[in-house]
Amino acid sequence: MNCHEAMDALEMYIAGELSESESLDVAAHLATCDGCAAEYERLRTLIGGMRDIAESFVPVERFAAPEPVREVRRAGWGWRAATAAAALVAVASVSALTVPALARQLPVPIASEIERLEYENAALQDEVDELTVRLETVGGEEVPIVDTTPGDLPAEVNTAVQTLAMEFVRAQYAGDLEALAAMGTDRLKADIEAHPEDYLRAQGAEIVFAQMTEAAQTEDGTYLVFVRLSDSEEWADSQYQEDFEIVKEGDRYLVDFMGMDA
């Protein structure tokens, strides 16, 4: 195997996508070629670093929604999220580009793409380093809060939005559709009436509020808050996330949308 062939095979070699004989050929070449070995170490470190950042945000075990629950979605949620969820999407996107099959489809030379990913990786690491988590009492319970937008909202507004999200989750686990409707806008009430199964959780299960973000506000005045949860029944060995859009009507905060994510 020559240097050109080895370089072409490095990504697949790192990802474990080569056959046993091909892997042995690459390993033998790397053992005798300092230049290719140095490039191998650079690629391996880059890809490993990106995966580490992505995994720092993702639960070890992903949950699979049981039937007949359908995922509740509304167009526009992802791009409006100006808090941690936006960072999650960005990290996932960069991580996807490390997959060799996808990288080979890119219309730019792989070397240029790697340089761009290195730059984005460093920028994302800076964002991760700036995030802090602290314990706060919300709705009478201590919850780890991800400090995504410190000081952006008055404390009383942030507390009201977070507390509403927590009370909504508790009503889900209590099976109280009336309480859920009372906490929602007309749009949410209509969706609860049409699809009550999407809002009910395992009744009587012990809930763990694993994490919650600071509330953030979009340009149209909608408040966003993200809550990571697990319980003693369906999600005992994993976590899932509920994404809330909350609006203020008069002097009341109301849930306008709730979506579930892994």
C-alpha cells in the first residue's frame, strides 16, 4: 500500500469500516511511514474531540417512544430556540460531518472541510466551556439549571416560566387533562382534546427533573424552556426532554406548545 492509498483509507480505518485485511494493510503502512502516521493521529484526535463534545450533551441511553405516542412537532421550533437546544443542534450537525460516508459526498476537498470543522469544533468547545450548571429551587424542588442565558430575563419572569413547565409535567404524570388544559392556550387545549395520549405519562411514577434551562425569550415574545426528565416507570434507565413554548396572556403565563425529544 502506498501513501496515496493509505491517506484515502484513513477515515474508514478510524471509523472501523475497513475489512480485516484492509485494516492490516493500513496498519502496516502506518508503522513504516511517519508522514501518514502523523496524519492518522491528527484525524483521530479531531474526530474523537468532536464526538466528545456531542456526547457531553446527549444521554448515554436514548429513549424510544412507545406506541401509540406520536411525537408532537410544530414547524419553526428548532430555528427559534436561542438557548441550549440550538447548541445541541449545532453540535449534532458538526458531529454528523465526521461520518466518512457523508464526508465523501461533500463538494469540497476533504482537507478544506477538516480545517472548517476544526474551527467550528473550537468555537463549540468555547460555548460548552461557558455553560454552567447550578442547583436552584423551582416549584419547591431542587433542579440543576443550565445557565444558558444568564440575566436575560427578570428573575420573577424566569421563575414563573420554569415553574409553569414543572407544574405541567407534574399534571402529565397525574393524568390530569383538566389541569393541563387550564395551563394551556386555546391552541394547546385543542391539541390536548384531539390527542390526549400525547400529553399523558405513567401515572403515579416518581419523576426526576434531571435538568432545566434558563428561560429565554424570542423576538415575538414567546418564552422557551427545556426540561430533561426520567421517571421510575417507562424512562427509568434513560432520559427524555420536553420542549416548552410559553406565552403571556394578560397576567397569566400559558403553555402554547409542548414537544418531546430524546
